[in-house]
Amino acid sequence: MNLPPKVTERAFARLAEINDSGEIRPLRVAVSGGGCSGFQYDIRLDQAEADDLVLEGAGQKVVVDPVSLPYLAGATIDFADELIGARFVIDNPNASSSCGCGTSFSI
């Protein structure tokens, strides 16, 4: 059994700030083919589907579809506010390499 991804308190807190101004929607974290390293992350506000893994904290939800789940096993979903910008970031132990943009990776 693969470890499910984890979501940091900081990521849940930022999601709560985003959702504070309207409809509360889950953050979807998905993996798709493409990007400069073979796979890329797709991170967006979305609705939960029946077969999603739902991670909950601070009254918020992060959802991962069953196809993306093996690629995110043991990963940590975080929020970083850095000089290059504020964004949700993923620390993925399955990625053998990633590109400078942080949104694509290879396995």
C-alpha cells in the first residue's frame, strides 16, 4: 500500500484564505502527461468526484483522482510564498528529476 499524499497546515490555511471570499471548493491536485520533464502537475480549484481521495484539514479539502494517486504517493502538498511568487508546491519522492519551474517532473 502506497502512502497517501500529505497536505501541510500552511497549504490548508492558504486554501481557506482563497475560499474565504465565496464558494468553498476543493483544491484538485492531479498529474498529467506533458511538461518539460514528462509529467506535469495540474493544481486548480474544482469539485470533488465520487472516486477521489479527499484530504481534509482546517475545514478545507484537497482532492486527488485515482489515476494521479500512484504518482503522488508519499508526496507533500505545501504552499510557498517566495521571491519568484506564491504558489502551491509539491515535494514528490517519486520524481527522479524536475524542471526549474517546479510544475513538471519525471519518474
